[in-house]
Amino acid sequence: MEGDFIPEQALEKIEQVDAADLVVGVLADLDQETVAAVHEALRTLQGDLRIVVLSSDGNSVRSQTDSASSATGPRLSVVSWPSIAPDASGAPMQSISAAYQSIFAAGEKLGARAGCIIASNLEGATPQWVRQLMQPVLEGEFDLVAPHYARRKFEGLLNSSILCPLIRSLYGKRIQNPLGPDLGFSRALFGARGSDRNANRIHPLASLAPVAICDNLRVCQVHVGPRLLPPTDWTNISSLLVQVLGPVFLAMERNAACWQKTRGSVPVPGFGEPLAASPETATVDVDRLLNSFQLGIRDLQEIWGLVLPPATLLELRKLSRATKEQFQMPDELWARIVYDFALAHRLRTINREHLLRSMTPLYLGWAASYAKEVEAAQGAGVERRLERLSTAYEVSKPYLLSRWRWPDRFNP
């Protein structure tokens, strides 16, 4: 079954390798020097390990094989792997999902006891961070290692505003980047996903943390420095919401029996030293975001009326009359909006893609409010601001539980 996910051009080479202790999938677009340094970092791992590196076709050192490995340290094999590109439908998240599925399948086929996926280019970080993603699995018996990036206040806002606080509220673990994309994982996590017949229907990045937590596997995070991210494309937010939130809401529905029993949240163990990000370069055009919010208030009332309760619609109309200086979206309001859209996604209140696209002006309204608040804030102040938002998600969870269990009866 796992062979079904492995690209045909790589399957024969995987079968020639026969077995491995550790599988490393390289999805990031790394230059030759960085890839070579990553390989050197892998060779510093302790023990007589058989390591298979699944390196995309774009890597210029993909022909490197065991002949370059140390005779006494880990033995390295590098298997050429198809590069990631959007599929015929133009949905890159689907292609990325296929790449992760392939790496997990290769790990299962090779009987690996651990794996790692490198999907990001990091700013100013040494290749040792790759080793740090795997050490908690190899030496500390952890099952999922998530990255803790040094974040800038205007980057990764979808994660900061929805993914991180939502996963924390649902499953009770404070993971800064529950969807990675850089990850370390154990054979036990392979097994947990493999035993769930529905796991492969949900994007692996959306399902890994919930599966690990709900199966009582051990989760930690590692400080790996700041990521290199392209500027936010504010004109493409609708597509991003569809691609990212759709799988997250599917996983939420799949794991409802687990998260409904969870109350509060706790930190997960952390490793490594925090690294500071370089000065903020991104800017946010608050006027443009507010204009989009106002346009949504004007044009989407009919759709939102199918999703949001009357009390929320009333709050949004009041908010639309605020001046730029007065505009502030309360955290509890935003958390309830996210919960309402998750419920509407579950109930298929309207077409799911249309539903998530209609969320765009509300998300832009949150982003405008946040940008105004943190304009003069620095690292610690931004973290405190985002902690308040996460707390609001937790405080509002009884609202979600009531609406989830009795969607027809509970409509405040």
C-alpha cells in the first residue's frame, strides 16, 4: 500500500536501498553548498545509522551516494526524488501533500525508525538545525518534532491568527507551528497514521499534530531560527484560506471525539536556543485591508448570515462603522468567527470553497486590527499580543463545543 505513494521513478531506487534507520526528505530549494553541509551534519549523528536522503531533482548534488560516507559513522544514501510543482489543477498544496505522503511511504517501506522533512530555507542558520530536528526522536523518544521559528510580527499571520491558537485550543498543546512544514517524526507516528484509514484523505501537515496528540504520542518543538518567506500576497488570500483551512477543518471534524475532551493547554518540551530574527522589513497597508473588510460587510451579508449567529453579525456591523483610529477587532469575536466557519465547513452550510473564500474580508479585518496594535511593538510585545489571542481561543472553546454538539439549538 505504501508503494502507491512513492513516485515510480524513485521506487526502484528505494527498493535497491532495502532498509534504513532514518529517512530525510529534502523539499526546500537548497543550493549545492547547503545540501553538502546538510549531509555533513547528518554524518555527525551518533551511532551506526543507515540514512536515506530523498533529495529533489532540483538539487545539484543528488548523485552523491554511500561512497562519500564515513566508514565508521552513519552511512548516507541519496535517492533522486521528483521536484514539487503544482498539479494540473494549479493547487500547490495538493502537490505538497503528495510529496509528504511519498516521504512517509518511503519511511514505512524502508522500516525507518525516524524521519525528517526539510521544507524551508532558514535565514542565517547552520545545517545543524537539521540534526536538531531528529535528535529528539533518535535520542529522546519523541514522536513529533515541530519547528519553533523566530517570527516577525507581519509574517506567517495565517499561522499566528488561526492555525497556532486553534490547534492549541482544540488539542491542548502549545505548538508554535503545528503544521511545520519542517518536521521530525518517529515510526510510532507512521503507525498511528497508517492505522487510520482516513489519514491519507487529509493533508498530512494538517493531520500529523492531531494524530500524535490524540494517540498520546510525545510532541516537542525545536528552535530553528527565522524562515525566509516571500512577501505576503494580499491579493491571493482567498486561495490560501481554501488550501490551508480546508484540510485543518477536515482534521478537526475527524478528531472531534478527541478534542471535545480537552480543556486548557500546556507547553510542550522545547530544545535549542531561541534565535533572533533580522529586523522587520514587511509592511501592512491597513487602509487597503480595511477597505476589503468594508466591502465584505456590504456584499457578503447574505452568505455570512448562513454562517454567523445574529449577535456576531451585529458586532461586525458596529465594527464597520468605526473609524480607522477606532477600529479594533476583539480577540473573542475573532475566535468565535473561526469556530463558526469550522462548524459551517463541517455542516456543508454552503459550498466549502465558497465558504472559505467568503472568510477573506473577515481575516483581512483581523489583520488590519492586529497591524495597528503591534505597529510599534518589538519581539516580546508581539509574543504577548499573540498569547492573548491564543487565550481568547481557549476561553471561547465552550462556545465551539455548544455549537458543535447542538448546531440547531445554540445560535446566540
